[in-house]
Amino acid sequence: MGLRTAFVATVLVAFSCASALAAPSAATLARGKYLVEGVVACGNCHIARGAQGEPLFDKGLSGGMAFDDPAFNAVAPNITPDMETGIGKWTDAQLAKAIREGIRPDKSVIGPPMPIEFYRHFSDDDLTAIIAYLRAQSPVKNVVARSKYNIALPPAYGPPITSVKAPPASDKRAYGEYLANIGHCMECHTPRDAKGMLQHDKLGAGGQKIPGPWGESVSRNLTPHPTGLKGWTDAQIIKSVREGIDRDGKPYKPPMGFAFYKSISDTDMAALVTYLRSLKPQTFAGK
């Protein structure tokens, strides 16, 4: 073998090894898919909506859903790997900081309804899996409007995050809380004060009014109170989450992400129910 041939072969081997190291594993992509299309339900905001608020899955995660609120006129951005209108130029570190800390590459702050307060709980492994899955999607060119805010956004949602580890799945209550956090359940199911801030002393009490193409939805009380989930069986709670049907057979309206939650595993559902049953009972916060 000549020197030139040997050099080329060495370069090719090195390149192949680097590519193999850089490529996410099948398990990582599967975890990312499960989270994006299930527990976290990214498409519940980042997929365009039809006239009745139904998700248009053929559009991918190309954004465009509008959120009109007295405090803001927000539009979900394109999170496909399109180089011009999506996240194609962002590094993994920049994506991680945007998702978990709410800071874009240009240092601007991401505002609501992006639930950064809850996404700060993402474990390193799950965040890596989500980023890998987003990278694996087909790029979709779709320019969406920039969100506008009538409120002052914070300079940051907390100190920089270095590392987060998820609790063990064997601890059903703790792992259920972790899933509820990254699934941002309490972003809608906790009442807000006059300034739009979550009232953490009423965690899970519901009562938020959420307008949209579907009309107006009012979030349910998720605590084990008579005005909440007390008296509900585990099966009834799971059916309502997965299928969007009240225990009395009444269908829920969007933005409840039951189109995504139907893929949540039985084990994770059991953990979520365990966590909800551990909440402090609260009177329904709506009217």
C-alpha cells in the first residue's frame, strides 16, 4: 500500500469513527420520539392547527400556532432543522439552553407560553434525546411571525443549569412528578394571578381559561379534592388523559394534548396518577 493510499484509508477510517460517535443511538432516537410525540407533546404547540384546533400532523413541527392573550401575541416557532426558518443552524448546546433555560442563541429570552419553568427539570439524557430526534426530522421551510409581548420578560428564568438527573422510575411518585414537570401539566392546570404568574400555593387547582379556535377551555382541577379527581378511578384518569374524555363521557377541548398523550406508556401513566394523587387537595380555582 502506498503512502497516499494509506493516508486516504486512515482519513476515511477516522471520519467513519467520528461519524459513528456523533450519530445518536437507536435507543436515544426512540426515547426522543417517545418524549416529543408523547409526554412532552411538542407538537401540541409547534404543529399548525386546523379550523377546529386539530393538529395538522403533515405540517411537521414547523410552527405557526398563534396564542392571543392580553399579555402577549405569541406564535410557536418552526423547530424543524430547516437552515433558514428553523433550528438548522443552532448547535446542540444552543438548543439545550433554549429548551431548558429559555435563552436563544442571540441571547434573547423566550416568553410564554413556552413552559421554561417546568422544562428546567429536563434531565440531561432526556434533553439529549429530544434534540437528537428534532435533528432527525425533515426540514420544513415555514416563516412564522415573531412573538410580541405586552409584559416585561425576565432576564432569565433562573441560574444557568449545569446538569440534571431524572429520579429513578422505581420511585413512582417522584418519577411521576418529573413526568408532570417535563409534560408541563401544571402550566395549564394551575391558576394564575392578575400578572399572569402561576399561583404555586394552588398547584393543580385548575381554572385557567384558555381561548383558541376551539372556543374557550377551562382547565380541570387535578388534585384529589371533591371538585377535582377525588372519586375517580385510576382507569378513569388514564382514559381522560389518553382519550380526552371526561369520566361522564364528555369530550375535552384542545389544547389538551390527548392526541399525543395516547402514546404514553402504562408504566409512565401509573407514575403520573401516583403523583396526582399525592397533590394537596385544592378547591377548583375556576368559576
